[in-house]
Amino acid sequence: MPRREVDEWFWTVNDLQRLQGELLRSRPTVATGNCWEPRVDVYEEPHRVVIKAEIAGVRGEDIQLIYLEERHSIVIRGFRNDDGPNEGKRFHHMEIPSGEFAREVKLPDVPTDVQSMRAQYRNGFLIVMIPKAETIVVTHTITLQGR
């Protein structure tokens, strides 16, 4: 039996992060309750924060956005119907979840104006745009009195 190098026995941080990402994307229903979680991208532009969620097949009226101030996060919640009754169907492979979904998305640590948040749903993607809050610099001049 050939000898292995010591580093072959251990996983690197990159390996563990990749594995964690794969597990989080395809967690079984047992781990997430009765909900499925859509995949999301979060990125920052000069004047806004953008959340892009992959939720194909969901009607716009079945989507809710909730801001949780204490956690500075957005919850995307909704429902995707399946294709109708499953009677007479013989499934061979199923990966597309249906039913209720929910995903809490932590926003970057920048001041945002959630009251001006806008969203659009097109081609299976929900795009949530949250403007950055204008930071106001307050200056105060103090005159020192000396002797």
C-alpha cells in the first residue's frame, strides 16, 4: 500500500467551504422544515444593494418581502404551485421543489433606505433593489476661550 502524505488526509478550508455551499444548496426538507430555499446573489453597487433570487414558476402576487430591522436582513417568502395533480405520473427524477419557500438574506453592513426598496420579477428572477442611505456628516465648531 503506497504511503500518503500528511496533507492528503486533511481537508483544506476551501474544500470545507465548497462542501458547506453544496450542502446548503440542497438541504433535505427535514433540515429546513416544510419550506424550500431559493438561491440568491447579494451584491453592492455604488448607490444600492441588490438581491437576486432564483424563483422561477412563482406568481408575483405569491411573493412577500419583509425587512427585519433588528437583524438588518430581508426575508423573501412565497409559494410555488406544482404542475397539478400527480395521479398517473411516474416520477423518475425530481429536483424542482414546490410549495412554500422562505429565505432570510443578511444585508451588507451599509446604511440602507428600506422605505425606498423596489422589486421586479422577470424571467424567473426576483430582483430587490435597496438604495443606500445618504450619510449626513454633521460638523460642529467649538470656539475655545483661552487666557
